Amino acid sequence: MKICAHFIITVSIILFLGGCNSYSKLLKSDDYDLKYQKAQEFYNEKEYYKAFTLLDELMTVYNGTNKAENIYWLISWCDYHLKDYRLAATRFDIFYKRYPLSTHREEALFMKAMSNYKNSPDISLDQSDTKNAINDLQLFVDKFPQSTRVDSCNQLIESLLDKLEEKKYNFAYLYYNTSSYKAAIIAFDNLLEDFPDTKFKEKALFYQLSARYLLAQNSIASKKRERFQAVIESYTKFVDLYSSSTQLKKAEDYYLKAKDYMNQNRSKDGS
């Protein structure tokens, strides 16, 4: 058994080294038709790095020929499979514009969008690529409204919008949590304007009310009345929408303290 195992390992190593040697010879070869054939074989066998290396050379060799379209199509897919999504998006975009009569044109625009979707980062990071993906997916829907891929695009758009929505909420709450109350109020306003039906609406309105109260409480005398009035208005909006909220008692506390301040200082302000 040990001899057999040793034989199998030895043969495997020989085959591996032989394969490497064969590929090295192929890279040095001037037989471009053979390279083109092998590049397609490597691609079909999912050996994308080997395929990419050959295709990258062949792009220049066959530029302007009837093979150029297929080479550019395959190398775009190699980038995608090798997870270089930024470059893949660029290549699929170029393919879409360069070959307007191609049978792959619809798929190229879709794959540009998919590449940017794959490049959408973690929610804690900058979301520029997420916005690009949304724009590209929407562009695909607009260009090919009858495509079978439209439903997938719409679902992906929704998932990306959910990410932007959560990002905006986290951003606003961070301001609140670090006692930057003026910035928090504005950030929660931006969230509610961009996503009027946000799943964070109750939380956003409550923390905005809380931020207004804490801002008013810590304001100089000349600004307190105006800011406590904003607390009252914020409370009214919150309670109209969420009269059964678990935060209702705390919200009422802010309201009553704001009303108390307004009543105590009515005569001082000449009201």
C-alpha cells in the first residue's frame, strides 16, 4: 500500500510539473491560433488565471479581427471570476459600447451592474460603489425593460437601498450618541427625506425628539424658547404616528419638561 501511494504521488508530481512546463512553453509560443484555442479551453475548465494571461496578450494580437469580440468578452468574464470587480465593470462597460450589435450586449450591461453590485462594500465603509451599482442596475432596467433579468435587478436595487438606508440611520445615530445634537437632528431629517417609509422611522423620530430636548436643555438662554418649542412640535409628530411606542413615556417626559419651561418663561419673554 505504501509503495502504491508513493507511486501515485510521484506520478502526480510528474504530471503537475509537466503541465507547468507545457503552459510555460505555450506562453513563449508564437502560435497565436493555438493560444486562442487553449485560452478558451482554460476558460471552459475554469482555469481563469491561465485563460486571462493568454487572452491579455491576444487582445493586442487580434485587435480589429473577428476574434476580438470573443476575446474581450472572455477576458471581461475572467476579471469577474477572479473577483476583480472594478476592472470587470469597466471591461463590460467598454464591451457594451464597443460592440453594439453583439448578442452579448444585454448581458454585458447587466454584468457591469453585477460587478458593481459585487463591489459594494461593508455598510461601515464609503458607499460610492453601492450608489454606482444602483445607478447601473436602474440603467439596465430602463434600457431592457422586457428582459428576464429585470426582476433580479429590482431585487438587487432594493437590497442596496436597504444598505444605504441603514448607513444613513447609523450615521445619524452616531451623531446623537456622541452628543452632536444639531448634526443628529439634520441627519435624521435627511434620512426621513430620502427614505420616508424607512423601517427606522420610529427610532429616527424618537432620537430626533430626544436630540432636540437635549440641545434645548443645554442651550444659552436666548435660544431655549425656540428650541423647546421645537421639542413640543417634534413630540406631537412622534405621538401622532406612534401612540403605542415603547418610548412613549420618555417622549412624554421631554414634552412635559418643554411645556413647563415654556409656561415658566412666558412672562419673561413677553408672551
